[in-house]
Amino acid sequence: MDNIAFGLIIAITLGSALMVVVSKQLLYSAIALLFTLFGIAGLYIFMWADFMAGVQVVVYIGGILVLLIFGIMLTNKISSVNISHTSLQRGVGAVVTLGVLGFLISMINNTSWLQLSSVEPSQTADSIGRLLMMDFLLPFEVASLLLLGALIGAAMLSRNTN
Amino acid sequence: MIVDWLIDWFPTSVAWPGLTFVVVVILCAIPVFVFIALYALVAIYGELKISSFIQDKVGPMGQGVGLHAWRWGLLQPVADALKLILKEDIIPSSADKKLFILAPFIVFIGAFIAFSALPFSQTLIIADMNIGIFYILAVSSLGVIGIILAGWSSNNKWSLYGAMRSAAQIISYEIPVALSIVVVIMLTGTMSMQGIIQYQSGLIWGFLPNWLIFNNPFTFLAFIIFFISGVAECNRTPFDIPEAESELVAGAFTEYSGMRYAFFFLSEYANMFVVSGVAATAFMGGWLSPIPGMLNTPAWGLFWFMSKSMFLIFMMIWFRWTFPRLRVDQLMDVCWKGFIPISLFNIFGVGIWHLIVG
């Protein structure tokens, strides 16, 4: 669509992802993660997946990130802990990292990528809904059952025992 | 719509086509910001006057010199705004400076970008997205993070308490809000704001406009739950324990002053408008006229949308001076034991109604 907007979003995503890794304060990492997740939502929009972008924001930013920040803030003294970034076993680390990089590059080169049309699809969320409610109803229901189980489990665990 | 119109309006042959998009986004953002600022002035004046009348007082009437002196105190909010802008910007020395500065902007952005999907009239909507209403729900969850950051970075126990209460409250009340919107989406079969409004045109029961609050008992219940939960999401009385002046000074905003405080203030009013605008769109026909088929030009559309939104904002102010503040446990009880079960039942009920009646 537009190279400037795309470049901006890529820069925000990668830059804040780097911040997540190198930041010495845990809460700063969490806040940098906010921008990374937002950038990924932007990338979904470039693929015409607006519903996925919305879900990304609701689930990852509104849900998981808030829980993460809650966890950091409620844990006593964790926010003042300095995370060390000294490297250990550099030789082995370099080999593993380069191996993963090479693997990813070969994957990217060997995949036959789908070319998206440059015209906006008229319906996006509708077709997802149709697929979930018709073709993939059973997996959808099984997934919801799993989440219900997790919910009941969490309620059981957090219950006051006396 | 405005985005599409502006992109078409720009000549396609400009040297740098990528720039068009960025310029269009900025061109859309400026009027929205001006609108929020002007609307906040009106809403603050309304809040001052309505609260005074409810308490049998007269409110600002114009005393002294300068901006305060004008008739009926009409310029009182302007004076207040100028005062906030000119005040010293204090950052506590023990605060986490970067996050302290960042927090008000995150809160404001969460309220600000929701405006891009609000349909002010038939043509006056910045972008009529496929997922309009879902987009608003999604971006409104951004404000929580800003409030948590404000509370934590202030390095003040009242702030942190306020932030924790606020976050717990907003996260809880997001669920009934979303579940009530599911009812709307089920009936209208679309998430586009204009699509939802178009579904509500025409008559129902022979004489009422086909707005979703009149459509069936379940949608009426959904509207009530949506609106009350929306008030809770704005952290307004009776759900204002995050701010609770009598116990927490000003909650997460205790340490903020001047311009930065003004941004929190502005985003509270902007959030009120977003909640009212979504309620007006999803349940009260948005820009549709109350007399179906009459006065439905775009200009009247703007008038109807604004009147409906402003009426709901008036309701919020009315609530504030009518109901006492809820306690923390009562607040959670209302949400988890009251609204969420009712909303789930509502979804079931609307499904059955849709199958049987139409």
C-alpha cells in the first residue's frame, strides 16, 4: 500500500523488540513490548487481515500485556532487580544463533509465498465467522472447552482454602 | 469515508505517493483533536452547571474580572483550561521520569484513536471499517496500560492503589461491554458502524423507530448493561473508586499537574464521548432521525448523533450526582455476579428471539 507507513511500522516493531531484549528494567521491557505488539497488529492490517489486527490488540495488549505488567508490579521488589545482560558461552551461542538464522533464511527462500491482491477484500470478518461456525465448528468448540477448563482450574487454585 | 475521500482528492501523480497516506492521517487527526478539545469545554461547563442545579445551587455565574466574569460563567471552562496549561509541570524527583511522561499520552491515544470509527453522520466518519465496533472495543483497552503506568511511575502509594483499582475495574467491565456488543452484532450481522445504523432504519411495532433499544427486551437489557459498564470503564461515579478523592487523593493522577493532568482530564471526557457515541450508534440509531423517513439529510444526521450522544453524557453527569460510590467488593460483585451472567443469558435470549420472531 504505502512504503512510508510500512517502513514506520516495521521500524517501530523491530526497534521496540530490540528494546524488550536489551532493556535492563523489567517494566521497560514490558512497555516496549506494547509497541512491538501494536506494530504486529499494523502488519496484519497490511495483509488485509483487519479482524486479526483487532484480535491481536484485544488479546495481546488488552489481556496478556496487562497481566504481565500486573505480575511485574505485584511481585515484591522485582521492578528494582537489574537484569544482567552479560553473555555466557559466546562460542556455542554464536553457533546456535547462526544456525537458527541460516535455517530461517533457507525457510524464507524455499517457501512459495502467496501474493495478496492489492484490492481490499469486501468481507474479512464474515468469512472467518462462517468458517468457524460451519467448517471448523468442532475444533472451535474443543478449544472453548479447553479454555473453560483452564478458567475453572484458575478459580479453584485461587480459592481461599479455609 | 473521509480517509477515502481525502486519498482520492490528492493527485495520484505526486512525486512521493507513500507520503499521501501519512499526510491524510495527519489531516484527519487535527480536526478530531480540535473537536475533543472544544467538546471537553462544553462538557466541563455542563458538568459544572448540571451538578450545581442538582444540588440546588447556581454554579458559575460570572464574578470578578477576566474570563470568569462573562455572562452565566460561560467562559469558566476556558479559564480552567488556560489555568491547567499555564500551571507548572511538576515531575516528582523519585518518579520514573520516562514512564511518567509517557503515561498520559498512552491514556489519551487510547481515547483519541477510537474517534476514527465513530459515525457522526451519513458521510462524516473518518473510516467506516469492516470491524468498526470491534476496533473501538480493542483500542479502548489501551487506556488501562497508561493508567497502570501513571500509577506505578509516580512512586506514590495512593497512585499505585488507584492504578490497581482502575485496571481491575476496567478489565472486569470490558467483558459485559463486549458481551452486550455481541448481541448487537448477532442481530445486525455486521461490525461496521454504518452497517449497524442502516439495520436500524424503518419502523418497528408500527410506530416506534427500529432502534435496537426498542427492538426486543434483550437488546434493551443489553443497552442498559452496556451503558452502565461504559460508565464504569470511564471511571466515573458511582464507579470512581480508582479516583476516590476521600481515600486516594486523586488515584493514579495524584502526582500529575498542569498540562499532563489536563491530558488525563481530556481523555476522561473523550472516553465519555466514545462510550456515548457507541451506545447511540449501536442501540439508538446513530444519525437516524427519531421520526423514520424525515429529516435524514447528513446535516440533520450530525444533529441527531450529537443530540443522542450529548443526552447520554448528560445521563452520566446525572448519575454522578445521584448515586453514592460503590465499594470495591460491591463493584466486582455487580460485574461478575450480575452483569456477566445477565449478558450471557442475553446472548442466548437474542438468539432464540431472532429464530422465533424474525
